Amino acid sequence: MDELRSILIKFVDSGWELISIPSQGYLDGVVSEETLLEAVEQADKECGSCGCELDPLYKRCMVLLEEQKV
């Protein structure tokens, strides 16, 4: 899924360990979808309304991960 991959690359590039490490791990195939989702949910809670470019990406990433489960 290209959209999810591009979002995860932005998370990796952010350098914020809360989301960069699990995002890279997911891209590398060593972190589960559930672990990534937990990290993104936490990032959204901590910083999801600060006004940065990542704010809408947390929500979109969560939607895309949930869609993959179906």
C-alpha cells in the first residue's frame, strides 16, 4: 500500500522515536501491525493537534491500518 508506506516514511524521517522506530520496524517487517497501531495512537494522543504536518497523518495511518485488518 503506497499511501501507508509514504506516511510511514514521513514518520521515520520525523526522528520522533515514538513513531519513527515502530514505523521503520514495520517497513522492515519486524514490527507487527498491532504494535505500529499502538504507537500511532499514542502519537496522536500526545501530539495529534499541535498543528504540525504529521497531525492528519496519524489519523489517516490509523484508518489505513484498520482497513488492512478487514
